[in-house]
Amino acid sequence: VADTYNPTDSLDPEKLLQCPYDKNHQIRACRFPYHLIKCRKNHPDVASKLATCPFNARHQVPRAEISHHISSCDDRSCIEQDVVNQTRSLRQETLAESPWQCPPCDEDWDKDLWEQTSTPFVWGTTHYSDNNSPASNIVTEHKNNLASGMRVPKSLPYVLPWKNNGNAQ
């Protein structure tokens, strides 16, 4: 079985190509990739003797000849040229200096923290401080802030599935 694909065949979608799995199959170039997949499944004995070209999946070559095919494949030069072009453009993008500059920052979070005049709100606590530094905020009294005669509920408003009237299961 030889490499029957010619790069000029892809330019003419109606050109007939010979199937590498069954010599009786003549396939139009536009349908050739689909036929290869189908015929590979139908002829596993022939498929095991063929290797697929890494540059063009339409190239089915005998395993013994794949290294020679890879070194002389016409599609190799196209792909290598694409890789070279991508590498060059990537280098040019990397070397090109970006016009964007970080704007100057006049924030100082540490300074803002020490200049803070209000203390953070914490439910049920009262903060007293001698000065405005957060390090000197000391909790001295706990209040529940509920009106007299009201209390905090002792249970949730619903029953948890693993609790049954206080009895553990």
C-alpha cells in the first residue's frame, strides 16, 4: 500500500482517490477523510499495517515506510512554515513594548487603618477605646440589645431531622 494522496488533489474536490484499505474503492477527494474513518473500521487487518502521517491524516503509509514519508511529506513544509511564522510573531509581540502603564497609586491601606475613627460593628457588643487606633479597641461589655421582657430563642424555628424532641437516635 502506498501513499496515494497528492496535495494538488485537495484543490479538486471531485478528483477520485484510491482507498488505501480497499483498492477497489475510488473516493472523491472531498469525501476521502470520512471514507478513511469508515474503511479503517471495516478493515482492521490492513489498518494495523498502516500508519497515519502526523502532518496530514489523509496520508496512510505502511508502517515500515512512515519515517521516510515523514521526512519527505509535502505537508511537512507547510506546517513547519506555520510554526516558524507563529514563533516569529510571538517574539515580535513579546519584544514590542506595551504602551500601557500602571497608574500611580496614592492609596495607603495601613495609614487608612490607623486613621480610622469608627470601630467596626459587631452585634451584641459595645466597644470603648481611649484613642482611635484599632489595636486599643477592647470589648468591655456584652449586651444582647433586646427590649426588656424579650429573650433570645432557645431553639431553631424548625426541627432538625436528626433530633426528635431532644431524644438522640
